[in-house]
Amino acid sequence: MIMKTIKEINEKIKKGEAVVVTAEEMIKIVEEEGAKRAADYVDVVTTGTFGAMCSSGVFINFGHSDPPIKMLRIYLNNVEAYGGLAAVDAYIGAAQPNEDPDVDIDYGGAHVIEDLVRGKEVELYAEGYTTDCYPRKEVNVRITLDDVNQAIMVNPRNCYQTYAAATNSREEKIYTYMGILLPEYNNVHYSGAGQLNPLQNDYNPETKSFNTIGIGTRIFLGGGIGYVIGEGTQHNPPFGTLMVKGDLKQMNPKFIRAATMPRYGSTLYVGIGIPIPVLNEKIAERCAIRDEDIEVPIYDYGFPRRDRPLIAKTNYKVLRSGKITLNVNIDGKDVEKTVKTGSVSSYKMAREVAETLKQWILDGKFLLTERVDTLGRAENKPMKSPITLVKDILSKPPITAHSNISIMEAAKILIKHNINHLPIVDEHGKLVGIITSWDIAKALAQNKKTIEEIMTRNVITAHEDEPVDHVAIKMSKYNISGVPVVDDYRRVVGIVTSEDISRLFGGKK
Amino acid sequence: MRKRVYYWTDSEHINKPVISDTILNTGVKINILKAKVEPQEAFLILELFGSKETIEKALNYLSKFGEVEEISKVIKRDLEKCVHCGCCITQCPINVIYMDEDYNVVFKEEDCVGCKNCLKACPFKAIEIFE
């Protein structure tokens, strides 16, 4: 099965004789020649990905001031860096927001990192923890990347093998790490390089392991040379991840780009490319994986839970086409809906990464490394977090009414049951509106006669499986004090009021 | 000739077929790009097709029943900042933005009505709209 070794490939690279292709090119080669002949002929397949990688950051050693300082509270352009390290070491994380709440996520840790790579001056302000050997209280200087000893990028989670795609069932727009998701499934957003993705091209689905990538693999990272440290956090193939490192001083701002996901957070778009040595036929075959071969689940991000409802399964080819047809439930009706798809990562840039790495290898500037060990164990352990759902606090059957009752009858119901909210339902028990005691008072003052004249029709609702925390947020956002609870067919099954929530949270203190 | 306008219908004319009457009385062709109708007000984005004289006649006619504002906004993208991620594509209500075969994000600038949805969605702040 073994046909060649990395050592042999490196000898070819040094002589300028290696055959290097990108993963996209490899698809055609394997299609036309077959995997065995491709394995004979091709030495290296380059891969690439370019997307938001929030779990990224940089260790910086600033060098000692005089008199020396043991920095504890550290800010770079007003973005806090972690200072619980030795005296002038710090870690600036990409997702850290600005200390100034008016700036917040518009200029965060990622933006500091990009500015450093661009050679810009950055303001360092730090407060010291004074000791006998580090007597200085404070330091405030302007620095550039050239002024620091080391700026070592260490990214705990990068290079996701596959991303779930996202859509939104809610009646409102939501703002997520997958961008802005429109109401009622009106768009689907996806991420990831698909057939160009490093981990996808190196994956063995039978053993859930990777053919060549492991600890010590040399990689393209942000325009410089980097290395795989090991598996990234939340590594769980086929949702594999990598922990990587590189030298910020070698990097190119073209491949290290700060961004702000609207109303979500700062993030760093990172370009990563990994060369895959084509050591045998099996590896060659996997390097020819296509967008249509990679399954992508689409989840409903409008559901504020850890496990979101699966709306559909698709693949990268469909997603890249720009549109997709979904079968969804809207207001209790099954609907087939064709909507736009949009990427939130850049395939164009991923191509450029793979192409750049290919050129480095052809120019003899980049040699491959043998991994010293495979990536570590997959783990998927949810946090042990308590949760209270709406159904946990529903007690009495709901009091509802039909819209054909009189206002006087509605008033009597509110008084009799000592409630302030009365959901109005149709003959099937489906919610069509709601009236409150305030609506009754207004009706009397304005001489209104019928329920339909006074009821609110656009009702904010909750679901039995919805966290109570989220209902509280909705009440506050819309300035309401009661929310009918409906099932999937919009039948009223209960009601949650601000009194219920106060009682619940009061008990938790 | 083509012209795009914002149009607010006065409340007293909200239930009248103003658009149909404009078409019948002036011969202009009208495409309704966006409509937001509420009890007190209607807001529309209209696209008018016809000769210069016809469009002018149509605008005068529309002005009798509401307020017309020409759309003279220009959308501009900073290609230094843009990485062609595609976050903006699904945000455009009139499909001005798409991804081409080489995975470039492409703007049909001439069709833009300046709603700013793409501007708000861009993680790199690469989109500007001049008014």
C-alpha cells in the first residue's frame, strides 16, 4: 500500500521535481486517471480555507521596561489582553470586545491583531502588580510588531472540517456568528471551504481519523509558516478542528483579517492551508472529495437551545448554487420554500491560500513534515448547566376566549380568574389575538364595542420547550407582561406572565 | 429610460388605485420593487420605465397623491476591505448582489436602491452608500 514517503517527496521538492496540485485540481485528475495513477503521479495536494475563526489569539512578549513592571491589567488599543502570565507576557484574544462600550465589538482583539500585522502603531497601557523586583506601577507606550520580542499566534480552535448551515424560524431577524438570518427561513447561511477544506481532504470516515495531518504538521497560517499543535477544542470528527501556531511577524494582512459579525462579536478571518502528501491510493482518492460529497446539516438558529432543530440535510454544491428549497412548518402549515443561500466564509480566498501554498512548494520554499502523533480524542460533552423551560412553570390550563364574546364578558372572565391576559382563539383553539385589562379600560374610554376592535393581533408567543430566560428577554424587548404559550399548530397551551418569572427568579436568589 | 423613486402616499389616498391610475393616465410602466402599506401611510419603491417625457408626466401625476423622492444614492464597495465572503448576498431585497462563477461577490451597482441592508451585514465594513 505504501508507495512513497514524505522524505522522498521532500527530496523532489528540493530538486524542483515535485508534482503539486490543489485539491480542486486533484478532483479532475482522479476523475480522469483514477486514484491509483493519480497516487503515482501527484506528490502533494494543497488545501485551503479562509473564514471566521473566533478562537484565535496571540501571545506577545513586550520586552522589559525600565524600571521593570509586572503587568497585570493590560490593554492594547483599549482592548483587554490576558495578563495572568509572567511579567511582560500577554495573550490578546480575537473575540475580546473594546473596553469602551461605544466601540465594543467594532474594534476588538481581532482588529488589534490585524493592525499589528499591518505594521501599525498600537497603544499599550498596562497596570502593574508592584513587587520588589518589579516596582513599576504603570506603563503607557506606543508599539509596533517590530518592537516586541515574540508575537506567537496560538489559535485554540481553527480550521473546522464542516460547519452546520443556519436558518431562522422566528418572525424576526436574528444576529448570529453565521451573519444575519432573516425571518421565517428566508435565507440560509453556510461556512467552510468544502472540497478545499484541509481536514475534509485528509479524513478517513471509517476510522474517524486523519490520514496525514497530526501533531507537527507544517502549514500555511495567515500568510506565514505555521504548525499544527494538535486537535483543537471541541474536536469531534466529522466536525474536526485544529489547534495551530505561527509567527505573527511572518504573516500577511491579506490572510489575517479582522471582522465584526453584526451584533454578535469581533472575529478574525484566518487563511489556513495544509499540504497533503499523496503517499498511497487511499489518500489520493480522499483528496478528490467534491462539494456534493460533503453533507451539511441545516439547523434552526431561531431556536434558543443548544440542540437546535434540524431543518434539512444538504451539501456544499447545493449551498454554493445560491438557492435551496426547504420543507418547513410556518404557523402550523407545511410549506415548500425556495430561499437564497449565502456564504459567510470566502471560497475565493480559500482558493488563493491553496494556490499560494502550491507555489511555495513548487518554489522549494516549503518542505513537508512528518507528524509526530495523530490528533487526539474526539470529545462532545455538553456543559452541565441547569435550565428551566416554559413547560416547567405552566401549572393551570389556559383561560381563553373566542372573539365573538362581548367586551363585558371578557372583563368578567379577567375578574373571575384574577388574570390580566386573555388569549383569543379560533374554533380550533388557535391563537388569533390577545386582550389585556388595559385593552378593556381603553375600550371603555374609546367606546369600542367588539373584541376584534381591541385585541392585539400580532401576538408575541412562547413555546413549551423554550427556556424561560429567553421568554423574559422577549417580554423586556417588547415591553409586555404576558406571553401565550402555543404548540406547533399555534394552539394555546398556557400563558407565562411577568409575575410567574419574578416568582421563579426570586426563588433562585 | 428608467428611474427609481421612493414614494409615500398621503393617508387620504391610501385606498385609491394611484399606481394603476398613473399607468393608465400617462402610459408609463411601473415596477413595484418594495411596498410597505400601513393604515396611515404607504411607502413604496417604484421603478418607472418610459421616455423622459412619459416619466416626467408620471412623476407629476404621482405628486398629486403623495410625495416623490428620486433615488440618487450610489453604493460603493472598498475592494481592499472586501474578502468576498458573501454575508451581504442574502440581505439584498432586490438581488443586486450575487456570487459569480469564480466566487467573487458582484454588485450590480446601477440597480441599487440604497436600502443599506448589505451595509449593515458586512463584517468588514467594506460597503458605503453615498446620498
